[in-house]
Amino acid sequence: MRDESEATVGSEEEVCNIIGKAVVDLSITGQPVNKATLVLKLLTMADQDDDDERILLYWIARKAINQPQRFATAW
């Protein structure tokens, strides 16, 4: 069984991976990569996902984009 610190590290990595995937998707489609487009892309990605845990990670990723200073201290 994983302890809470291992789960937190795993979640942090997943959030970073989700943000990275959103950035790559925006770049591939030729869209500008900025805070507004990134947040909208994450919202779209969450809408297309059925996994509740991943949807929560999309929400955390959006919050991290909008409030990076709070995200950095939360982990």
C-alpha cells in the first residue's frame, strides 16, 4: 500500500503530464500557448474524460495554471 507522500508525488507527476499534453496539443494545432488557451484546453480534455480521478487532476492542473504560487506550496 502506498503512503500519502507517494500518492502526492504521483499526483503531482500526473498533473505535470496533463499540462504537458495540453501544451503539446495546442502546439500541434497551431494555437497560441498562453494561460487562457491552456486553461480552455484542460477544460476540454476534462470534458472528454470519463475517469473521475483524472477529471479531478484536470481541475488541479487548471488551478495550478491560474494560481501557480499556491500550487507550488501545496505539494
